[in-house]
Amino acid sequence: MKKILKNDAVQSLIASLLCIILGLLIGYIVLLFINPEGAWDAILAVLKNFLKTANHSRRVKLLGATLVRTAPLLRKVLRMGAPLLMNELLWSIGMSTLTAVYSLCGLVVVSALSITFTISNLFNSVYMSLGTAVSVMVGQALGAGEFEKAKADVWRLMFFGVVGAIAMGLLLIVAAPLIPRAYSGVTAEVRQTATTLLRVTACAMPLYSFAHCSYFTLRSGGKTVITFLFDCGYTWVVSVPLALLMVKVVHADIVAAYATVEFANIIKDILGYVFVRSGKWIQNLTQETDNA
């Protein structure tokens, strides 16, 4: 059993599962803490739908009628959802490309990055779950036409996310030297590189959190094209070229290249602040749907 638990693949799987569980728990806690009435209403509505029973033929008829009535809505969803789908695809390819560029620094970097990304995902659970909170709370306020409340919730959640990211970052800085030791079969150089990269990640966590909340704010208002440019556009226009510049032109080591790219996220934060502060993301999608 101990031999299995020491396997790198198993450790990565366990870390990923813990990240998912922690993200769910934090998401529920945040929603219950900030908006307990709305959270319980949502839980009861989901349970009601699960417990609801109906005649099979009636369900088929209702489904057909629903599809006919909601055809305009479906077209609108596809039109607005296409940029999000492309964003996820291109962003994933961009992150893979970024990792490939980093790997040009040597084989040690590949192992160190694997440890860094796995552990970072676990510590990123706080601000990642805040994205869900932004989508739910801001989307609910926008749908109810409470635009001032939506703006207030955004800034409150952003503050909560940044503070949480600072706390998790400090915890990661302290734990960074200990975490790589849990990985068996890696050299001391890999452990040292992973420790340094984890500390860089910890220092950049507040930047990640602000950008993440900005992304979900823009998305909750239906500004999917802007979110596409804000997320994957930034990755391909800034992050990937900057990494290539540091690795291939400047010939910087992995720590300098990684730190430069990660702290460049302040550009994304500035753009996010400008977009969110402008208020152009504020719109009631339910009214637009009724008019579709």
C-alpha cells in the first residue's frame, strides 16, 4: 500500500481529487456565508427536481413543446456559448504550449513543473471556487434587475478572493520546501526547482484571484467575446510570446522565465479592473431571452 501511495501518478490523482473536494466545500461555504437564503433555495430547487415524478408520455410531449418554444433561446445560447467553448479549447492549448516552452530549459524543469502544477491546483481551490460564487450571486442579481447589488457583490467577492489567495499563498510559501519531499524518485535539483517555482506561484496567487473573478464577472453579464479575448487572448498574445522571449532570446533560467510570465498577470488584472469598473458587463440576460 505504501509503495502505491508513493507512486507519482497516484499522488497526482489524490491531489487532483482533494482539489475538487476542497473546491466544492469552499464554494458551498462561501455561498452559505454570503447568501444563505439564496443558497438554501437553490439546494431545495435541485432536490425538488430530482424527486419530481411524471408520466413518461407526458414528459415526451412536454419535451417536444419545450424544444419548439425554446428554439430562439437555444440559438442565443449557442451564439453566446461558442466563444466560451473556443476559449476553453484555445486556453488549454495555450497552457500546453506554455509548458512546452518551459520544458526547453531541461528535463529537470519538466518534473519540477509537474509537481508545481499539481500542488498549485490544490492551493488555488479558494479563488477557483470564488469564480462559482461570482457566477451564481452576480448572475442572480443581474437576472433580478438588481444592478447595484450585482456591482457590490462583485467587489466584495473580489476582495474576499484576494484575501483568501494571500492566506493560501502564505501557507504555500511555508509548505513549499516540504511538499516536494513527498515525491519519491526525484533528484534534489528537481525538489529545489519545484520549491522555488511553488514560492513564485504563491506570490502570484492574488494576481490569479483578481483575474479569475474578473473573468467570471464578465461572463455572468454575457460578455462572452470579451471573456474570450480576456482569457485565451491574453494567453496567446502575452504569456506564450513572453515565455518564448525569456527562454529563446534572453536565455533565462526557468525561475526567471516562470516568474516573469506569472507576474505579468498584473496586465490582465489591470484590464479586468477596467472592464469591470466600466460596468458594460451589466445586463439582464433574462429580459433579452424573453425578447428573443
